[in-house]
Amino acid sequence: MTSSPATQAALSSKGVPDIAAGMLAATAAITPAEAGARLRAYARVHHRRPADIADALVRRTLSPRSVLAPET
């Protein structure tokens, strides 16, 4: 999968974790701080690094709704 020039520019100018937190914040109408906390919590539950979760969100191989869904 190739990224558009606009996507590449965004990734160059802002860190992937910030972009991922912004995606979560926009999806759930929560603050970026809360979005970051949710990203970290999801990573912890799934035994993954937060950076890996952020990367998957930005690459759209993981949906924001999956990260935001309550764990059961």
C-alpha cells in the first residue's frame, strides 16, 4: 500500500502517536489526552507496544472503533 503525498507530509511533520491519538479523539469526541490513554490501555491489554498500535491506526490496519470499544 502506498501513501499519498499528503499522508507522507503529515507523517513527516507530526509523530505517528499524535496522529493516531487525533484519529481516536475525532472518532470518539474525546480529548487528545484521553485518546492517548485509551491507545496505551488497548496496547497493554493486547500485549503490544503503543507505537505499534499507533502505526496500525495510521496505516488503517486497525480501526479506531476497535481501540475505543470497551474490553469484555
